[in-house]
Amino acid sequence: MNITPHSSNELKWRELLVALLCIILAWASKEILSIDLSDVLGEPGGAIQIAFTAPQDTQDVELSTPSIRMDQRLVELIGSARKRAWVATFDLESESIAEALLQAYRRGVDVRIVTDSDYLDERGASRLLAEGVAIVGDGREAFMHNKFVVLDEDILWTGSWNLTYNGTYRNDNNVVLVKSPALVENYSLEFDEMFTRHAFGPTSPPSIPYPDIQLTGAEARIETFFESEGNVRPRLLKLIDNSQASIHFMAFVFTDDALADALIAAHERGVAVRGVLEGRNLGIAGSDFDRLRGAGVMVLPDGNPYAMHHKVMIFDETIVVTGSYNFTRSAAESNDENLLIIHSPYVADRYLDEFDRVWSLAQSGTGG
């Protein structure tokens, strides 16, 4: 076949255009991948354990040892710590946990505690202070509301559980125990900001080394948020807006109008929305209970005669939100809080079981 100079030039231009297109596509793909994946860290050895208090019979659902209470399990974990036990707790009343921390301190473990200043005189905290353990209060009107423990280099303990008698025996609470060096790094940095730099709430730097991790061993993805320096509210609004089938929530306090509006909108587009709110907080200023119920959302006051203390949302039976973060303006704008978003059908199934128990108790109104 004869190729004229004209057709040869045309082929060269076509080849150049194709090459340029390939370069552009390769660059674009790299940019897209970097947006989606740059903050995701894979951890093959990651593991998750879940526990819930069961105050109607003062026994806890299994964590790793049958019939063991949350305080006993945490005492065991502190007892096995070799390097570090950093505790951020709203309230340290438990004498058994204080004793475990004291014993760890005496054997050379780096024991540090951050608490809300209003609770520095609690039995557990005051005993540790008297023994020389370093404890820092937040020194503010807003709450240092975290409930997390960092142990050594790879264990994170967090959830809604305060280290108190009521928290253990009377209130509905949940705990997540995660083996993850990346999560420990996230929480260690947050702890150090409070303990060393005395930076709390909106004054705390919004830095998270690994905001999104993949626990391949546990087949779970976990997002980390700290407030009120972060952006939890927009993330929760997006999760609500993206829900297709169901939203379940359990809330000690619910006063965030933006979240309530989003739940109402989800209900109106056909998502099955159900919730349980702590009964003692239904009439507080700003409570969204009446507005949710008035819009047709299925929401009940809880049936626990003490406190339904969860701060949980479950989306489409696959995503769980949990931590210290109440669904309030103060949590979003002034308190010091932490929150995990766990993408795992297994974890969601466990939390749905707890929701069903709390919902059934709310329906009965007997309190157990």
C-alpha cells in the first residue's frame, strides 16, 4: 500500500494525539486514586471486639471472656500493659481501675490521665493524684468528654462507657476494643495535645495521622474523628443522606437540629428510621424528640430506670457510629470528643442486637 506524505503526516498527528490522551488519562487516574486512597492504611493484623453493658441483670455481654464485666476486662488489659497506659476519661470513679493503674505505674508503665476538671476529686482520680500519678484537667466550662484508653503500641479502648459504678452496672453503654497501631497513633496524638499542650475542644489541632484505615484481619474499615476541632457533623449528615434502607440510633442527648432535619428528610424519602432517646433528657432545652416524633420518625423514650447512655447510629446495617460524641451542638462546637465510624456488617450486626434489646425495653416501659 502506498502512503502519501499527506497521509503520513496525518498518522503522526493521530499518534501524537493518542499519546497525549494517554498521558492525560494516566495523570487523571493518579489524581483520582490519590483522592480515594491516599489516607487509607491497611492493617492485616487488625482485630475488633465489642461489648455492651446489660444493666437489667448487671452482667455484660461477652468481650473476650464469658461473663466478665467491662471494668474487670480493662483491669486485665492494664495489668498486661508494659510500656504505656494513657487514659482520657470524663470521670474516673472506679477504684478497681485506679488500683490497676497505680500498680502499672509502680512497675514502670507510663501512666498518664486526662479528665474533666469537675471530676478531679472523684475517688479513683484523687487516689492516683495522691500517689504521684500525672493527671491533667481540662480547666474549662465545656466538657472533656472522652472515654478512651491507649495501651502500649497497638490497643485502643473507646466507646460510651465512663469508668464509674453507674456506667458499669446501671447504664446502657458500649465499648470497642481495637488492635491497631494506626488507631493508637491517632489517639496518642490527640491525648498528647490535651496532656502536654493543654489544647482542648476547638483549640486542639485538627490533625489525624490515619483518618481512614482498613483492618483487613477484621474485614473492617474505620474512620477516626475528634471534636470539636473536626468535621463530624458534615460526615454524619452525608451518612444520613446516603442511607438507602435503614437508620437506627440510640442517643443519650439529641439537640442537633441539622441532624434531626436530615433524619426527618430520610424518613420522608422512605428510609426506615428508628431511635431511642434517654428519657430524662427529652424535655431539656433544644431536645429534638418532639420534632422527630411529630414528623413521623419512630422514636421512643428509653426504658432503663437509670440511663441509656449510648451515642450510636447504624446505617443500612453495615456502618456503625460510636464513641463519646452526643448528637448535640456542644459536642460539635465546644466539647472534647472522639468518634469512630466502623464499616463492618459484623460490627453492625452486634450493634443491631443491642438496639433491638434497648428498643424492646423502651416499648415495654418496664425498665427491665
